[in-house]
Amino acid sequence: MKKDFYEILGISKNADAAEIKKAYRKSALKYHPDKNPGDKEAEENFKLAAEAYEVLSDPSKKAKYDQYGHQAFDGSGGFGGGHGGMNMDDIFSQFGDIFGGGFGGFGGGGGGPRRAKGSNLRIKVKLTLEEIANGVEKKVKVKRKVQAKGVTYKTCSTCNGQGQVMRVTNTILGRMQSASTCPTCGGSGQILDKRPSEADAQGMILEDETVSIKIPAGVVDGMQLKVSNKGNDAPGNSVPGDLIVAIEELEHEFLKREGENIHFDLYISFPEAVLGVSKDIEAINGKVRIKLEEGIQSGKILRLKGKGIPSINGYGSGDLLVHVNVWTPKTLNKEQKQFFENALNDEHFVPSPEKSEKSFFEKVKDMFS
Ligand SMILES: [Zn+2]
């Protein structure tokens, strides 16, 4: 059974925002890992308090919790089943201000600057329907900003490598201390020391790199894939940004994609419709032979199961839908014309759709249901 958030912080359900904050600050300081090195139970309590505070300090989350209890945060998002949802870094980045100047971070000196992250790069990749159906590995050339060879960085003296500067301001509520990103180093805690002449002011150069991107089968036009750490690098002790790959689907010559299904318009001649015929369809991965029975009607849709696009989630594939179109001859020779004139009043040529031959509208309705 999960402990009640109010109980964890030792407050009543009527506690106001100030009381909640005060109670959290008290437990956080009591169980702070710097005060209780190596004490697992204290660490657990520290996390529990942060979790309780995260919910109770947010009016909308608090309202949910008051109404539904822990259930409100089970499942997606929230805190899942356990209380391992938050790690120490999360806690310090979210509630660091609660601790004031006394405790910078976790683990005695571990609370230095966050590693700066470079900016993301964006590219477009055009894919054929075949590539989308089968998945593909694409090699793309990108121009990335990287640290030049021989560049060195040193600790920023404005913030002493902390990446943040503390500011004390006098307000009507008293002296307030707040941390802000160091204006000199931009938060990285380091500034340029030496740079080769070809590097820019931050010691960076542009470099061509070939990046290989694995694209899974079933991607959709407009979808974005992320290749971690293949964006621009940043100066100093940093991690590169990401490469964002936008998928663009090229139009196919004669196949039309609709979600995981593919549509194909098949044209057959009037005699073929009357006599029946076998046809080879150019499906996505080669030919598929289909047999049309004699007397097939124009507008019939044949569904070839699993011959469409695989689902991006890996659950099966869509279908290939073959739309049968009977081509009516536009010119006839004299004998043919005579034949059809005779047929005008022939009972065999009088339309007599059976109930099983659904109308176009019913077929469309079926396809989307
Ligand atoms: Zn600095």
C-alpha cells in the first residue's frame, strides 16, 4: 500500500500552499543525501517527499489526487506503480530553489553545471513506397558543428564553473535568492581558452559527416525520426544535439497509399470482363496474379490480404485493394456496332444487380469500417 502524500509530508489535508512548501523543505533537508551519505532509507524518504510535493504543489495535480488518490497517477505519465519515478537529478532541477544556497546538488560536488547540449539539425529524407514498405537504411551527408581540433576550454571565472550565478534581490517579501544561467559561459561552466585560426569564436568548425539512418518499415509522410547526438556539438564539456529526420513520401507511379492499405486501379477490357481473365498486378514487392471470374462487374474491389504496408508498430500489414474498372470501347467497327445494337434488347445485357453485388457506396462504407 502506498503511503498517503499528506502523511509523507506530515501535514493535514487542509494545508495551504505555504504549509506544503514548508513541510517539504523540512523533510527534504532532513533526508537530504548530503546529510545522510549512503543511507538508503533516507534517500527513499527524500524521493517520496519530492514526489508528494510535486503533486501537492501543483493545484491541478493536487485536485486530482484529492479526488482519486494514487490511482490518479497510475498508468501513463504520472508516477507509475512505484515511487521510483523521480531520480535525484529531476528533484534538484525541479525543486532546487527550495533548498536555498546551502545545498547545490547531490552527492557532494556532483551538482556542477549541466552539460550543455548542442542544437538539433534537421533534414528531409525522401522515400519511395517500396522503401517505406520494406524499411531502408539511408546514408545522408550532414554539416555538423563540432569542436575544432586543438581547441581548449577553461573554467568560467564568472560562475567558477557552476554554469549558474546566484542573484540576491530585495523584494517586499524580503531578500530572495535566485539562480540564473551564467551570462559569460551560457551555462556550460567553461569558456574558450585556445582556438585554432579556422575555428569560430566558440572554437567550433563545420564538418561534413555521413550519417546512416535506419528507417523502419511503415513510416508515414511528415513523421520525424531522431538520431541521437548527430546534431551540432556545443563548446566545452557538452553533448551534441540530435539529428531530426523528417520523412517525405514520394508519389508512386500507379499505387496509392492510404494508411497501411494500398489501392490499385485495374483496367480490363469489356471482353475480359465478360469471359473472365487472369491478371498480374505489380504489387509493392513484385507481381501478384489475380483471377477475375467471368461476368465480373466494374467497380468490384478485390482485397489481397497482407499485401499492403507493414504497420509501423510491427503488427501485421495492410492490404492491397484492387479496384476493377471495365473499359468501355469508344469506337467500334461496323460489325461490332451491329452486334451491340442487336444486344440492346437482349435480356443478357439488361442490368440485374443481385443483392450480393453491393453498390459503390456500400463498398466504400465497408472499406472504412
Ligand atoms: Zn560561467
